[in-house]
Amino acid sequence: MALHDLAAIAYLAAAVVFACVAVVAWRREAHNPTMAAVVTMVMAGGCWWSVADAASTSADQTVAAIGTLVVFPGVSVMVAGFVRLGLCLARPQWMPGKWLMGVLLVEPVGITLAALTNPWHLLVYRGPGAAALTGSAGWAYGPLFWADTWYSFLAAALGGGLVGWAWWSASFAIRGQRLAVLLAAAVPVAAAVVYRTGGFGKILDPIPLGIAAIEIITTIWILRRDQFAFSPVARALIVDQIGDAVVVIGPDGRFLDLNPAAADLVRAMSPNAPAQLVGAPTQDLFGGTTTNDDHPTEVLVELPGGRAEFHVHASALSDRHRGDLGTVLVARDVTEANAVGRRLAAAHTELVQQVRTIEALRADLVELADKDPLTGLHNRRHLAERFAAMLAAAEVAGGVLAVALFDVDEFKSVNDSFGHLAGDAVLRALAQRIQALAPTGALVARWGGEEFFVALPGADAATGLAFAEKMRGRCAQGSTLVDGREIRCTVSGGVAAYPTAGTTMDELFHAADHAMYEAKNAGRNLVRLRLGEVPAQRGPGR
């Protein structure tokens, strides 16, 4: 097999490699459309270049001459795609604009037109047969060829510089991807320099073959580690643009990567921080916040605008062999959130206090509704509610219950002689004496006017009579001082007991009322006991 046949096969194999990589890249367009388009563009240019080189090795002089001339669109598209690739890697959020696309198309269109019209002007290739499209192996390079070559070298250098910057400034997670692209570009560029200066002769153009070989290795490396899906655009859209500060710290305590929010935070904490934070020691700039604890913590930071509160979560990074790769810190400013939380907590505490105050007021209102406003004793409504429960308890237990009814003797004369205010003072004093004498569990209430009712659970008739007599005696011996005047009043009392004198509140009240009426008829300042039921009930009026 002739040498030119082997060369054609090699070039066609390289074209197949370029086509396969282009298909793989385009099929991953959903992960990163810009990157997929750029890689596809580079591979398409390489495929064109390889096919044209395969044609240039043809034994047919015309075919070989045409192949030599039509190689330029592939080279130009590949170089332009490489510049775009460098921009994609160096500026992850970059999107190609129309003006840039126009600029990058000037050279491919210009050199293509110049190559197609070369037989007329011989500015790309010159020499014997150049005008007749024969003997391309002996052609010499024209001025447009060298101008385009230098343009391509400069563009490749620009793209390589952008890729190199992207590798230098990248986080550890995607540095391998950047390095692979940088090495893949360096090898064919070096081969191109040697070839264009005559290092390989004119037998075989090694550039597309070298690119194809490098692309096979690079593609396998990228696909095995899913580096194409882990695109820098995703990092720019997610990490760089979020408000949380994200910091990657290496095992040696130096910054490996920071998003813009983290860089702003570090510079606010340390105004004298170096211009290049990546590689700087974190201890000098971040203080004690470089913890490797997986539990979130609250950190107070003194900033020029005042104290700020940050919720910091640290996660350890390790490779598949559990080797230490460093730590990722995510810091979220929770100053305002905590302030709102504290205000809500204070408002809640105040609300709880207000609810307690309202409940206390409500309880007071309920208590006031059950109390006589003059004496502070329970009123008749409360008496009816409580007395029913006392009767039910006595009935269930088979026990006894005594009641006593007291009435101030000749109370009208007190009001007439000393005034109603003095009468009110007498009633309050009597209420205090009854409360002081009543045993625990007794129910004391103002029945109405100058009458007071006392229920004594567990007391029989004798006990009830003794209590009433003791109460009468204290009132007879005591007095009430009103405006420097001493007022003496006596009381008459009536006693009845459950169940002998009645089994309901009305029956017991009327029995005690009847006994008290008897005490008043007998001369007042007396106490009487009613042993049986009252044949005919009467009202409480006097």
C-alpha cells in the first residue's frame, strides 16, 4: 500500500474521531448548550480539516490540489471554536454575542474566498501548477497563507491563554477538566509550529492526527468523570450568583475557591486582604470560622456596617479513597432573619402576657359577678349554685348539713339615726365577723338587705346552733366605729338542718327564716333552731 494511501486512511480515521466527539458533545447539549455548541464547532472544523487533508494525499493531481486549498475553512472554524471554548471556560456566564460571531467569521470567510480564487491571484499558494491546480506537493506558501497562519497562531494563543486562566482560577473540582483541554490544545499547536517551519517536511500534516489522538484521550477522561455535565456554566449560574457565601478551603488551610459573595465577606472582615484570595491562608482572613464540623453553627462577625450573624455549615470533602480534599463552608447571613425572629418572640411573649392579663381580668369579672359589691361576700346567685352541690354531696354520703340565717336587729333605725353610709359600714363589719368565725368549707353569702346566709357542710343541728349562738354573742359584744361614733347592733338568727328541716334549698332557707322570725318575736338578739319542716312558707321580707 502506497504512503499516500496510508496517510489518507489516517486522515479519514481522524475525521471519524472528530465526528464521533461532535455527536457525543451535541447529545449532551441539555447539560450546557453553549459548551456543547462550542465543542461541536471545534470537532466539525477538525473533521473538515482531516477530510481535506485526506483529499490532498490523493494520487489525482487535481483532487490533491483542491484538498490542499479547501483545508482552510476547517482550520479557521476549529481555531475560532477554540477561542470560543476559552471564553466559555474563562467566563462561565459568557454567552456569544453577534458582534463576536461576526468578528470570528471574518477570517474563515476571507481565507476561504482567497483559497477558492487562488488560481487567479496566487496569494495563498504559488509555484509551478498552482494556477492550473496541479502539483500541489511543490507549491510554495504565499503571503495570505502566512498571514492566515499567524492569525491562527495568535488566535490559538489567545484561546490557550483563556483556557490557562480558567485552569488557574478554577476550583479543584473542575481543574482537571481545564488541564485536559489545555494539554489537548498545546500538543497540536506545538506540532503546527514545527510543521509550518518545515520540521516534518511536506509528506504528512501531523496536526489533525495529533488533535484526533488527543481528543480520544480527553473525551474518555471527560466522559468517565462526567466533567461535561459538571459544567462551569452551572457553577456560575448556581454558585456564583447565590447570595450565600461559598468557600472551598484546602487541607493546608488555604483558599481554593470563593464565590463573589464569599469574596465580599472576606474583604469586609479583612480590609487588608490580598487582591488574589485563592491561595491565601484562611486563618489570617477567616479567623476561627474554618471549622471542619459537619454541624451548622451561628457565627458573629464584626463588619464595617456593624455586627452580622451568619449561619455557617461546613462539609468535609474527600475523594473516592477517602483522602482529604478540604472543606466547603456555606455561610448565610441571618442577621435580619434573627432580628425578625427576636421581634416575633418578643411579640409572642407580650401576647402571652396580654392573654394572661385578659384571663386574669376575666376571672376577676367572674369573681365580681359572684360577689356582693358592698360586703365582698358571695351573692345569692353563687349561693344557689354552690348550695346545690353541697346538698347533692350530703345526699350521696348520707351526711348532714346545717344552715344559719342572720338578720341585723332594728337596722332601719341605724340608717335613720346615723345615715346609710353608717348602715353600710355595719353590714361590712358583720360580714367580716361571719367570715372570720365560719369554719373551712363553709359557704357565707349575703342573702339580701341586712340578711346573711351561712351553709355548714357536715354540721348537724347542734353544731349549727352553736355556731349561730357564738356569732350572735360576738355581734352583741362588738361595735362598729363610724366617723368617731360607736354603733352597736345585735343580730337574730335562725338555724335549720338537713334532712330533718328540709331537703332542698328553699325548704332549708324557709325553715331557718321561720326560726329567725321566732327569735325576733321573742325579743331579738336571740337564735332559734327549727327541727321540723315549716308547714307554710313565707318570703324573706320583714
